[in-house]
Amino acid sequence: MSKHAATYAAQGQAKESQEPLSPEAVVRAYEESTSEHWRAFLKVMAHESLTAADGWVGWEKLCDGAGITRKVGSGVLGAAEKRLKGAVPFEKEKYSDSYRFRMPKQVAELIIKLAQEGPEESLGQAGNLS
């Protein structure tokens, strides 16, 4: 097996065993990052996933809501996907010439709860949510 194939196989096994949507994995994804941009990104996604008619949130809306540029958003998302080995608490799909994201209701509710309990800021202050 080639070096790259072995790496991808190992990553696939790790993803399956981590159960990315378990409550523990969601808490880890939210709390283990020191990036307030990442937390704001998750908060906006959670809020918008619960309020959007189909649950999908566009890339532009996420970045704007989190108060970050698309370039910063790409860096934040890439760093989180790498840190979490792809086990992120949301779905991502290519849509038109951009991406869109969606969180299951239970995950979104947990993210909002974590944001409200967090000592650093309220949900309304992070991600420009009022």
C-alpha cells in the first residue's frame, strides 16, 4: 500500500471511531480550540442552521456573521478540519461556485448552549448575533 493510501485509510478509520456528531465530539470541537474566530463560526452556523428553512448556510453568510473575511474563514476552517482530523460537527457541500454548511438540530442546540455557558462572551457578542 502506498504511503498516501495508508494515510488516507488511517484517517478514515479515525473518523469512524471518533463519531463526529457525538455530544463529546461536539464539545471537544468547540472547547479545545483557542480561536475565537472558530467559536464564532460555529455559533453563527448553529444559529443559522436552526433558523434557515432548509438548514443550509452559505459560506458568505457564515463569514459575514462571524465578522471575518473569506480568507480568514478559509484558514480557520482548514485549521479546524486538520486539528479535528476531519471530524467536524457539521456537513459541508459544494454548492454552485462556493460551499454551504449545515448542523443537525441537536448539534446546533449544543453549540448554542456551550456558547451561552462560556465565560468569554455571550452568544450575541460573538459572531454578530443579536
